[in-house]
Amino acid sequence: MTPRLAPGGALTATGVVAVVRGTDPTRVTGVLDTLVAAGIRCLEITLNTPGALDALRAARDRYPDDVELGAGTVRTPADASAAVDAGASFLVAPDTDAEVAVKAHDLGVPYYPGALTPSEVARAWDLGATAVKVFPAHLFGPEYLRDLAEPFRDIALLPTGGVRPGNAGDYVRAGAIGVGVGGSLIGDALDGGSLTAMADRAYRVLNGVRTARLQATAPPPPEAPSR
């Protein structure tokens, strides 16, 4: 098998993938600009967003190289090729497909396939996933993620689907390398809602993940002296 690709630097650094899925392509740029300004550097535009490929091309020309742009809802090898041609540097899927996994490796980009059960997670990893997108994560929550992470300590888990700003850190504490956050982060911004409110949610997600990571690496408190 082709050597497994590592997650991109932006995901490794921030632990957050912002999932952008909408119906009005004219609002995508404003949403992306706001997310980038808030500190999110890993952006996924789903292919079922109208004009997704054009949005990827425009974003690749607009943002510096430290902003990682990916395509979501990649379900076929043709989707994968079109997304990479448009500037995607990683691919995300709701499911695990062997042909898409091979294509992602051929294209030389990280691949985050969706899985939920232990058998699905193991299969996705065996097919060379960069990390496994545990989806939809909200069905069972952080405790289920913790249960998955215990036997699968060698597998990078990226819970997505229903993750909220208020519980993003809980998934990291449970063993996730990061989180994918979509509707609860974007809110109604793609429909003309407040970009300022979305930015506030972005700060909450980033701070939640950052705090959880710091807690995971902090040394234990000293034991109280015996009396």
C-alpha cells in the first residue's frame, strides 16, 4: 500500500475543520473570509454546494498557502480528481469507498472517509485513510468516541456531524485528533445571517479544542504530602 499521508499542518495545528455547505454560492467567499480571519485554517467546501469547484479555485487564489482547502462529499474517483484539479489539498467523504481511497493516494492528498461502527472504522484505516471521519458523531457523542479510541489507539479519529462549539473540546479529550464542525459553526451565515456571530462561534470552537489539548498535555498536579 502507498504510505499513509499525514494530516495537513493546519489541521494538526488547530484541530478544526470548518465544513461549508450551502445553497447560495455568492455568500461562500464572505463566510470563508470570516472563518480565516477568526483563525480557522482548514476549510472544507462540500461538493454539493452549488459552484463548489469554482469556490475552491477562487479560494485557492485568495488565501495564503497556510490555509488548507479541501473538498467534502467526495463520493467517486471523478469527484476526487475534479476537486484536486480545482485546488483541493484534502478530500472528505461521508462514506468509505475503496476506489476513492486509491484515487486519493494516486493524487497525493489526505483522505478522510466517513465511518461509524468499529468495523467501518477499521476498514477505512486499512484502506489508507489519513484519519477516519467518525460520522455522524452526534448520534453517540464523545463517550462513544472515547470507546472507539481505546481499542483503536493507532487510528486517527476526526468526529464530524453535529459537533458543536460547546462540546468540541469533549471530543478531543475523548481521543480525537480534531473535529469537523459544520452547521453549528456556520449557522445561517450562508443565508445572509450574521458573520460576526459566526466568528464568535469559530473562536469558541478553536478555544475549546486548544484548551482540551493543553489539558491533555499538562502534567498531573503534585500529590498532597502525607500526614
